[in-house]
Amino acid sequence: MRKIFLLTLVGFATYFITLKVSAHGIWIANRVDQKQIILGEGPLDNGYNPDTVKQIHAYTNDWMPSSVIKKEHSNYVTIEPADKTSVVTIYFDYGYWTQNTDGKYVNLPMNQVQGANVGIHAIKYSVNYLSSVTNPKIIKDIPLQIVPKIDPTKLNRGDTLPITVYKDGQPLANVPVIIDVVNNLDQTIKTNNNGEVDIIVPNQGLNVIGVEIGFPIKNNKLATQDKFFTTLVFTLIPEE
């Protein structure tokens, strides 16, 4: 179990409350000659209902809309991007998870769990750089996102990648960024007051950078918070 940060905005102040819950992000990875949408936590990944993949958008290197084919399997989804696709974004709704009287989280809204008083609505986003782009940019249909200031696909392990974290188009200050979601979930670095931070690229291969935050919701019979996990994903291929 990891800790996530529950965010409350009061005026210009931001308060964090840590909650111990399971943390899963999503990303695209190459699996058996396919591009698969992974639901994972560290080195482990899980099956999921393909219906949870709500939206997939694709873009060319100059941010023109591109096409992508979604293929549903029994417990996962693969995609086939068009040849000129450089970026693929995903919106994934993992549904409601409620803590029961035994302290375990079950995949139901609070109003279906007797005695429940803690529940989350788990929403996940992912921005995947499959190849080089002209200029990285914020993407309108991803409410919580990590935006690189330079093309991450042109870097190498150990290089510096400056990023900005945005929520609803506004920079998100003092938020922990997970540097390596796949290999080191516990290593984080916080954004500054402008939502910016420099990341040292950890892998000469798959890189998944993540942010997980929760926002409390009131007077809702289904959940007590919205929990968001967003990832920035790129793969560096070693030179032959």
C-alpha cells in the first residue's frame, strides 16, 4: 500500500493529507509485439474490464489529430496507432472503491457497502510519447497531466527533463511527482510554486513518470474523494 495525497485548496493555500490506499497508474507498453494499455503498480500489472478505457486520442508530431484502433481483449486493451502517430492519450475510469468494515477496499460505491464512510472514485490519465514531437504542449482533454518542456524522446538516461504539472490548465504547486512508477514508486520530488520540477531520466528504456492526488468531495453518497493518477510515458531505445 502506498500513500496518496488528498488535496484541499483554501484561498491560495494547499493542504495535504496522506491516505494509505493501493496506487495504480496506466501507461502504454510494448507486449508481445503489441502496444498494450497497462494498469500497474510498480513491477506488477493487473487485468481490467476493457470498458474502463473510456477515451483514446492520438496526435501527429505537430499535434494534428491522428487515428488509433482500440482492440478489446478479455481483460485488457491493445491499440494500433496510425503510422504518423507520435502521442496517444488515455482516459481510464477505474470506478468506485469503498473501504468496508474489515478495512479492505471493494469495487463498489459507498451506498452499496454497509457501514462504509470512506470511498474513492479512481480516475486515471496517461500521455504517451511514442515518437518525437515538434514542441511538447498541454493537451486540453486531460484534466491532470504532466507536461514536458522539451521532447522527452530525444533524451538519454541521466539527462534532465523539466516538467510542469497541471490541473484543469493551471500549474499545481507542491505536488509529489513519482520519478519512476514502474521501478521505484517511493522516490518522489515535489513541484515548486509554479508547478515545475526537473526530473533526472531514470531509464534507457520505458519511463513512466506519475502524479497521484485526491480531492475531497462532500455530500456524495458514492464516494468521499476523487482520486486521480496521471502518467507521462516515453521509451528511450538504446542505439545499436
